[in-house]
Amino acid sequence: MDQKRVLIVRHGAFGDCIILSPVIKRLKELGNHIILYTSKRGQELYKNDSRVDEIIVHDETVSKDKFLDYIEEQKKNIP
């Protein structure tokens, strides 16, 4: 069976990233390939977590009115 890939998007504050930990743990236990799309702070939190297979860091300088367009463009770069 092919390994499922799970993209977790967390743009919120540092605490929001910490709350993800049990979710990531469970998804990994189920055999998923975990891709985390997060801020630089989230990257720092999870860069050494062996349960996270890939980290994509989003550009935090994108204004709120252009954010949806930015996400659509970023989707093209996710393998």
C-alpha cells in the first residue's frame, strides 16, 4: 500500500504549533508522510522532530489581502 501524504498547514502563533504535536504523532503512527507548512517559528520547533518528513516555510510578509493568492501559488510547489 502506498504511503499517504498529509499536509498540515499551521500559520498561527507558536502555541498553536505546539498544540499540533499529538496530531502529528498520531498521523505518523498511522504511517503517513508528514509535510508541515508553517512559519519560521514553527520550523524551529519541528526541524528536529523525526515525525515530520518535510517542512515548508511560508512567507510571513504576505499581506492578508493577498494571502489567498499566495496560497494558491504555493500549492503549485508542493510535491
